Amino acid sequence: MLAALGQIERPLILILDGIMDPQNFGAVVRSAVALGASFVVWAEHGSAPLTPATFRASAGAIEHARLARVPSLPTVLEALSGLGFTSVLLEGSSEGVLGDLDLTGPLAIVVGAEDRGAKPAVRRAVTHRAKLPMSGTIDSLNASVAGALALHEALRQRSTSNSST
């Protein structure tokens, strides 16, 4: 995966930490493909495997996705940082809002497990933590929905920056 990133202009990576539900995994892969993610990365341990349910939930998107199952997410995040990536962990308790960050350069968006969020080592390895703005009485979203919204914000910013250059 890291070698292939040099071939991609403004890479966008979605990193999944602890997503256990195959349907969520498939849905987030579908969003990643639809919204231009270069890769979807997840850990070998403590994550949903690729199953028939994952394939069904992706509605065929897995066939078009670049997927990378890795031994250590913190190691990948550190390597990406060395390559000039910004990494953003979606975290509802964060002070910062995702849309206030510059998402136009090489970027890794990290989505943690719905029940406990990202693992401590992953939390330490990211550049930023940010929340999605919420205005209703619910203060969190399904992991696949949160990932899709974050990818959409990155796509929106990148489209805006392309039209202004």
C-alpha cells in the first residue's frame, strides 16, 4: 500500500479501527469507493473479516476498492506521517470540528469502533482529532455514516480547492 501511494495525487485513506460488524464494514467500503478514497485500511486483529455479508453490504463496491489489512494501525499512521500525511480521528468528544481542518492534502481519516472509539495507540498516532457537527439530540452516528460524512467533507474541500486554482 505505502509504495502505491507515490502514484496517487492527493491520496485519501480511510482507516477503520475496531469495526466489527460486517455490514458496517461493507457499507463504509461502499462509501469509500463512491467518495474517492484511495485505500481502505483495517487491522488484522480486532476487526471484521471480509465475509459474504461484507460483500453484500458493499453492493459490489469491494470489487472496486483498494483494501489493505495491516498488522498495526499505529505503525501505518506513523509511516503516513513520515510521508507528509495529515491524519484525523473522528471523535465526538473533540473540541475541533472536521470542516475547520484543511483536508486537501494527503489525508488519512480514522474511524473507531462505535462502542469504544479508537484504541489508545491509534489515538496517540493521529495528527488531529475532530468531531462532525451535530445539531440534534443524538450525539453520535453509526461508524459507516460518520466515515461517509468525513469522506464527503474531504471531497468537498478538494473540489473547492481544485476550482479555485
